[in-house]
Amino acid sequence: MAFLLYRLGKFAYRRRWWVVSAWLALVLAVGGSAVAFSGTLTNNFTIPGTESQRVLDQLKEDMPDAVGGMGTIVFENDGGTEFTAEQESTMTAALDEVSRVDGVEAVINSFDLARQLAESQAEIDDGRTQFEQSTQQLADGAAQLDEGQAQLDAQRAQFEQNRTLLPPEQAAANEAQLNAAQAEIDAQREEVAAGEAELEAGRAELDQGARTLAASSGIQFVSDDGTTAVASVQFADQIDAVTPETRQAVQDAANAATDAGVNIFYSKEIVQDISDIFGAAEIIGLLVAAIVLIVMLGTLVAAGLPLLMAVVGVGVGVGVTFALTGVIEMSSISPVLALMLGLAVGIDYSLFIVNRHRTQLLRGLPLDESIGRAAGTAGNAVLFAGITVIIALAALAVPGLPFLTMLGLSAAGTVAASVLVALTLTPALLGFIGTRIVSKRRWAKAATASEDAAQQHADHDAEAGRGWGGFVTRRRILTVVAGVVALGVVALPALDLRVGLPDGGSEPADSTAYQAYSLVGEKFGEGTNGPLLVVGALPETADDAERTDLQLDVADRLADVPDVTAAVPASVSGDGRTAIYQVIPEEGPASESTEQLVRDLRAQAAEIESETGVGISVTGQTAANIDVSAKLMEAMPLYLGIVVGLSLVLLLLVFRSILVPLIATGGFLLSLLASFGATVAIYQWGWLGDFFGVTNPGPILSFLPIILIGVLFGLAMDYQMFLVSGMRESYVHGSSARSAVRIGFSHGARVVTAAAIIMVSVFAGFVFSHLTMVRPIGFGLAFGVLLDALVVRMTLIPAAMHLLGRHAWWLPRWLDRILPDVDVEGARLESGLAPPAIDQARDERSPVIDQARDERVEIP
């Protein structure tokens, strides 16, 4: 591979005009495609197969009007007093305008609903009064009939006693009168019975209305103190398909109410805008990276080249991602992650090649030969490092979660573009730059060097023993123990890791979404911010009344489940077989009790069906978020196993050692757990929350752990490759194992440190992003890279390898024979030997070389 990349580098140098033109055409084509075909990004993190998604898909067929996206508008009286009639009128007019916005299906006017509930309560109260009056009237009528019956019975008894004394004609007439009176009383009794039946039916209807009203009253739309009101806006499409224009039109229409002295806040579903992925904080991160490059490379030209390469790679990778959003649904985090990784690895990969090229020029290599060798040596390491990152990101498809698959593939594609840019466009531009890649001061220093090469080589080992590398190798046992203990302490908070998806409470404190979330929680209860949707499968019923009673029975049963504040029948499908209930939890959507409530409802579904005959399922945004988080945590061990296995196999191939892969993988796991721990401490526990803008600590972003595993693994293997390949290179060229550690460290430490600082700077720029989902990702990656590069790769790895000595490179002979030699350090290229000759020389002389390294003797 080194020879192939060497030839590719020289080709790019000779045909540099062609290479630059091809990349320019590609960038323009991708940019045009992104503009022409890009679609809408989404925050719809769904996973097929979960209960919430299955029920939601069924609802789309049975009740399509019920699955449109919902947003909330919160009104607050600026004076802190009860709304006036004028304010209510102004807000009602504003909501009427909102209902006319294109894309809005319906608006639930809080004041109209509160008025309807109040009127319904008044009607029920009036109905109860009338019922009592009617009941009394019927009772009075029945008493009068009983009294009349008693009188009639007395008259009949007297008649029967005197019948024989009366003439037959008069007896018949009297009897007819008595019978007529009895018939009249009987008719009146029938009327009373009919009245009682009618009254009983009215009482049942009244009781049903009272139950319905009581259930509906579980959700308030105007606060008890009359200072706050919420209005729900239902969109025609799902919330992630609502266009920014529609969201803005809703806000413009509702803002008219501010003229009446009303504060208006919007939930994140209305105000979220995920179209802008690059802000001021990200630019600051790039400026820090530029400063590091200038300090390291000494010239603006040399410093600008890696930045330019990163921009080209990101432009192609992210541009393709945006172009595909027109035909593939992608989450808003996909281009952000691709941007973060593309900038970081794009700068680093180009930097490694440029640094190698500069070093070779200063040693006297011709320009074209130096470019070719830089591509064949440093470029070889870049290729394998890039392949590692690409495989780790593409493996995000293994758990089978669609949005995670697209996220991983888009980032992997951007990294692949960065690798291609580094291996082709970088050599071409190095040809245009020529010797200006090295500053005049460095050229002058190289020209005045008086020591001969032999003396420099003799002093190199002693020089390598100084500095940080010398310190950690001299104190190797203390360094290893201290490093492992320190990382273990930082990782401790990870034991309390909880995951979830962000809600309005995770937004910045000064944002309208956070204020709406907080105000609703304060005035109406935390659970109002995250209602659950329970879908009931109703059996056939004789009439509407029976169906309504059945609905209310289910609502009462749901309300009896612990941690439920209210259960309200919301709507019924046209065929009367599907009912939707809105269940309000005690606490917010990200709380542990709400997660447990979802599990409890599903666990009691069979019991509820046996009691009521109605089968229930739980869905809604809150339940879907909980399902997504649970599914991601289930997939994490599998993905971690894949990544660790890949790490061991890849490093075994690259470094031809058993212990080096184990040490490297162990270091990766330590830095990963420490990154988890720090992220939990800040974003879940709230430590340093004011500095990092964590206003409402809560669960960690559910897909953050799996992203950290993939990305940190790839980047950790990058630094392992760049640093330890230098140790391997020194070892295979005859240095003793312990000297090779110091020499390799001295060669790679400076560039690895600079690369780590650059990558940390780029990631840290996203810690203060306007997208709250991006912030913990940026922090986790920045802190993880910082720990892995500076603590693990620059401290623990050299100390552990120096401690192991030549045993670090031990490989069973049978395994040595069957493993392909990938020659990541470019030893064959440097020696100029053909691959078969190298293999033969290694087989024939390896025992002698091992003895020479151990005994520091001359190799025969």
C-alpha cells in the first residue's frame, strides 16, 4: 500500500492542475446538488418495531387527523394579575389568526375551552337542580296518588258494604264512577312511572356528563390564578415536517397579542429551527485550530493548507448529505456530526502529511520525491486511520436503527472524502506551494546545522530521553497506576448514566422554548409538558351512551395507575372502534417516574383489558422518546463489542503484536468511560451548569453514548496509529524496544499534540452551539479526545510499552507467518526493497535483530 500511495502522491504532484480542477468541479457539482435537491431535516427519532411507533403508524390509518404535530403557545399577563376581558378578546383574535395559517389543522383556544367547561359545569349544576325539583314533583305526585287511592279504596269499601241497600241502577252508576276514578288514578300512576323512567334516563345522562366533565377537567388551559393560559396548535403534518415558514407564520399571528400587555412564549416544537448548523462558537473553534497550525508550522501558507483541505472535505461530504435529504429522511444531527468530524479529521490528516513533507524537505529530499514519500508513509497511516474511523461509523448501521444508520453513514462519507482530499489534493497543492511550505527561519536553521548525520543520530536517543516522553518512561509504573486511577475516578459518574431525548427544559434559559416549558410546569404541573397518548381498541357497543361509559371506565382505570395526574378521553374514530386518551404524568417527560409510568401502563394493559374489555397501547412523543432511548441502550453492548473486536483485529494487523492492541483498546475503554463520567456530571448532575449553559440537568442524549463509542474509537486509533507507528518504525530499523518507544514518541508527540488540540478546539466549538442536542456531543467528543490523546496515548501508552520492553512486540511465529504485512510505517518504501525481499530478510534475521535490540550490539 505504501508504494501505491507513493505513486499516487507523485501522480498528484505531476498532474496537479488536473487534480485541482477535478476537485473544484466536484465541489461545485456537490454544492449545486445540495442547493437543488436538499430537503427538510428532522428531529424525528423513530425506531420501527417499538410499540409507540407501531401504534402511531396504525393511528395514521385509523385517525389521520389525530397524528398531526402539536405545539403550545403560552400567554402570561405582563402585570402578573388576572387577564382582563380586553386581553382575552385580543388573545382570542390572535388565535383565530393562527388557525387561518396555511398548514395549521386546528387551534385549541384556551379561553373558549375554559368557557365551554364552565358552561358545561353550569349546565350540569342546573340539570342537577332540575332533576331534584322533578324528583320532588314526582314524589309529591306519587304521594297525592297514594292519598287519592286511599280515599277511593275507602269509598269502594263503603260502596260494597251498602251495595245491597241501593237500587240496582244506582249501584251500577256508583260502581262505574268508582271504576272511572280508579282508571284515572292508574293513568296518573303510569304518567308518574313514565316520568320516573324519563328522570332516571336523565339522571344517567347527567351522571355521564358529570363524569366526562370531571375527566376533561383534569387538564387545565387557564391557570387557577388567571395569569397564564396555554393554547394548543395542531399542524396538518407531523411536527418535523412543518416548514420554517409555517412556524414563523404562527408566531407572527400570535404576536399580535403582545399589544395588550401579554407575554407570549412558544414551545420548542414551534420555534425550533434546525436549518442553521454553524454558528459563532464553531467559528471560534476553527480560529483556535488555525492559531495552533500557525504556531506549529510557522507560515500562513502551511497553516492554511490543512484548513483548506478540511473545508473541501467537509464541503463534499456534508454537501452530499444535504443533497440526499430530499429523498432520505435525516435527523438534524447528521450533518452536524459530519461537519464536526470532517473538520477535525480533515485538518489532522492533511497536517500529518504536510508535517512529514516539511521534515523530508529539511533533510534534503527533492520536492517531488518528498511529496511522494510523505504520501507513502504519513499517507499510509492516514489511510488506515481513516479506514478505522469509517468502519467504526459505518458500523452504527449494525444495531438496525434507521436514523442512527443514516447518521453514521453520512459522517463516514465525510471522513472518506477527507481521506481522499488528504491523499490527492494535498500533494497537488504541495506541488504548487513548493518550498514555501517551510519558513525562511527553518530553512536558515537547517542550512547552518554543523553536526554531521552520524553525530545527530548518536545524540538522538539521549535527546529522546528528555521531556515528557522521558519523564513518563522513567516513572513508568507510577505513571500507569496514576493514569488508570485518575481516569477511573473521572469515570465514576457514568455509573448513574440515564439517557433520554431533549425537551423544552434542556433549551437555553433565555429561550422562549425554555420559558414556555418552565411556565407550563409551574402553573399546570410538570406532566403537562409531556402527556402520554393511550390508544384503546373498543369493542362493538349498542349505542353511543354505552361507548361513552366504556371510555370513561377506561379513563377511570388509567387514572388509578400510580403517577397519573389525569386521564382524559380525547377522541374516537369514526367507526367507534378506536379511542384516544391523554394521560398526564405527575412529573416531566424526562423524569424517571414518567419512564416507569410508561412501563407500568404497558404492564397493566392485560389487566385493564380483562376488566373493561378494551385493549390499550401507549404512544405519543414522550413514550416514543422513552422507547428510542431504551432501544439504543440495548444496542450499545453489541456495538461496543463490534468496535472492540475491530480494534483488536486492526491493531494486530498494523503493529504485528498481541499486547499493543490490548493496551490500546484498554486505553480507549478508559478514556471512553471517563468521557461518559464527565458528561454525566455536567449534563445530568448539573456540575458547572452555569458555565456550560445547562439550565435543567436531565438524562443524557440517548444516542450520545453510541456516538461517542464510534467516534472516540476511530479517533483513538488515529492517535495510536500516528504515535505508535513511529515507535514501530524505529523498532524495525534496529533500535531497542525501550529506545524505540522514546524515539517514536519524540517523533510523533509534537504533531499528535497539535492534532489533538486542533480536534479538541473544533469539537469544543460545538459545546456552546445554538442546537442544544449538539452541546453534549461536542463536550463528550472534546473531553474524550483530550483524555485519550494526552492521558492515554501521550502518557499511559509510552509508559506501558516502555515497561513491557521487547515483550510489547511479541507475536507468535505461526501468527506472524499468516498475517499480511500492511507496512503502515512505510518501512519498505524507506528501504526501497521489494516486499518479498523484506519478508525474506525478516524471516532470516529476526532472531539476530531481537538479540541486537536487547543487547545493544551491532547487527551483523
